[in-house]
Amino acid sequence: MLEVAGAIVRSAMTDDQGERMFVESPDAIAELRELVDQRLRTRPADYGWGFRTLFAIEGQFHMDQGIGSDGAAARPRLGRP
């Protein structure tokens, strides 16, 4: 279930209205942040998923995009992000 919540957050950040979810639901976002942090502490092998989700929660979508699905850093792109 936590994977679904993380996917929703990452997807919401690609939408112009996605930021509204973060502003209108601070308690839910704080709880999700804590759950992701707990997951990272108990299952460090999930660091790619966890960091992508935490970056999205913090509004750092460009960082979320910089980490591949396997947790490896993406190759830098030239030009504008």
C-alpha cells in the first residue's frame, strides 16, 4: 500500500494542480514522509523507491527524475531540465 501512496505523490508532482495536494493535506503528507522514512530504515534495499518518494514529497521533482527505478542515478542531460 505504501508503494501506491508513493506512486500517487510522484505522479501528482507531474501535474500543475499536484502541489495543491501537498498544501491541503499536510498531516497526510507528514505521515507518508514518516512511513517512507521507516521503510528506508527497515528495508534499505528499497532506497531507490524511498528516495524518489521523499524527493517528490519535498517538491524536488527534478531529483525524483534523476534516480532510476533501480535506484541508480540517471545520466545527466545537457540543456534545460
